[in-house]
Amino acid sequence: MRLMQLQKRTMAVAGITLFGYLIFHMLSNLTFFSPTLFNDFYNGYNDGLIRWLVLLAVIVILAVHVRTALKIRAINAKARTIDYYRHDKFKIPAPFVTASILFLLAFIVIHVIQTLRFDAVDVYLETVQLFQSFWMVAFYLAGLFVLTMHLQHSLANVFQTLGKTAWTCQYLAWTVSVLLTGGFALLPLYIYFVMP
């Protein structure tokens, strides 16, 4: 029981850290609407060790988060032979959840590789060129959709762990998730649909 609690805490701390990074990343991306500020920020960020230290930290924390989640899922599967009662009768099949998480991981890896290949001198132009492709916009939005679902589920679980199960907490989890991923979605949508 103590081991399970420790694993849940580990996953929660890793998740909160990743959530903080996502807020930072989203806010830094929103500087796109000032090309000079966007390039200045990313030129400073990509210069020296900052980028590599942040990337290493994110990879390690993400690995801890995923590994711990897999352990908890395995323990739960062995311990629970009957599903929880759900008032809304809505249940997402486990294979779909697994596929969506694998897609989210693939999305993160591809996104990191793409940004590592950017020309560090003009990140603004590289970003514009990336999202002039319909397929890249569609892929990015699909990744954000899965991220929204994951964040909402995670935040709702945090509220439930804290004893907050009211619908207002569910709405708060949805609102925070949609605002965060909506901030990320602004760039590809603006570039593809608004920019000449």
C-alpha cells in the first residue's frame, strides 16, 4: 500500500512538473505574434546549454511519469476484477486509451525532433514553414486533442484525490486543459488560416 502511494505521488509530482513546463512552453510560443520577440526569446533559449538542460530534464521527468503510470496501471489491473461504478455509463475502452497515450508519446517525440532541426537563427520563419502544411497542422491539432483529454483526466483525478468531486471541479479541469492546449493551437491555426 505504501509503495502504491509513493508511486502515485511520484507520478503526480512528475505530472505537475510537466504541466508547469507546458505552461512555460505555451506562453513562450505566444510571443510568436511579435516576430522579433519570438526570435529573440528562442535565440537566447537555444544558445548554450539552456535548451539541452531543459530537454534532458523533460525527457527524464516524462520517462518517470510514463514508467510510474505503467506500474500503477499493472497493479490496478491485478487488484480490480470488476470495474468502478460509473454514473454516466460512459467508458472508454482500454485499447483506445493505450493507443491515444502511444500517439501522444509519438507526437511529443516528433515535435521535439522537428524543433531540434529548426534553423536557430530564424525560428519564426521555421515555425511558419512548418505550419503551412495542412497535414502538419492536422497532426499537431490531433496531438493537442489527445493532450487535452489526458490533462483533463489527470486534473480531474487530482481533484478527486483531494476529495473534490463536484461538477465545478470537473469543469475547472476542462477549462484549464482547453485554455492551455488552445494557446498551443493558436499558432498553427493562425499560420495556416490567417497568414498569407
